[in-house]
Amino acid sequence: MAELGEHSRRFLKALAGETRQQLMEAFSGNAELTVGQVAERAGIAQSTASEHLAMLREGGLLTARRDGKTVYYRANPAGIAAALTELQGYLAVCCPPTE
């Protein structure tokens, strides 16, 4: 029996929110953004942006680095690829295509 790992569960939970899906678009082209920049682009409060970014980071979709008091976020291609590989394996076992 197939079992979905914790990494993939967090990945799916992070992507389940429409706002978080929209926020991910801001990181195209390997952009590195602060919470304030993300909030401004999305038209949301910084506290709201911070909550969404934390969930995206926990889901493996973003990485974060701190420079003094400022935290910079960037897409995490390795984390995204790992989650997609795990999901693909899970789906192949639980729901294989029929011929």
C-alpha cells in the first residue's frame, strides 16, 4: 500500500491555498524577495504575506536566508522536484494507469 510522505503532505498543503499559488508566481525567474516586497506585489498585509511565505517554506517550495533583520525568500527548485518525484511515485503505486 502506498503512503504519502510528510514532505509531500506539507507541499500539497502549501499549494492548496489560492493566495499561496499566486505568491509563487512572484518568484519566477529566480527572484529573491523580502516579505515587504511580496506583500506589496500581492496587495496584502506584511503579516499575512509572512504567514503564507512560512507555509510555502515549510512545504519546501521556498528557501529563506537572513541578512541582518531582513529575510529573503527564493523558489526552491530542489525541494519542489523532490516533492513532485515523491508524489509521482505515490500516484503510480496507488492509482496506476489502466491499459
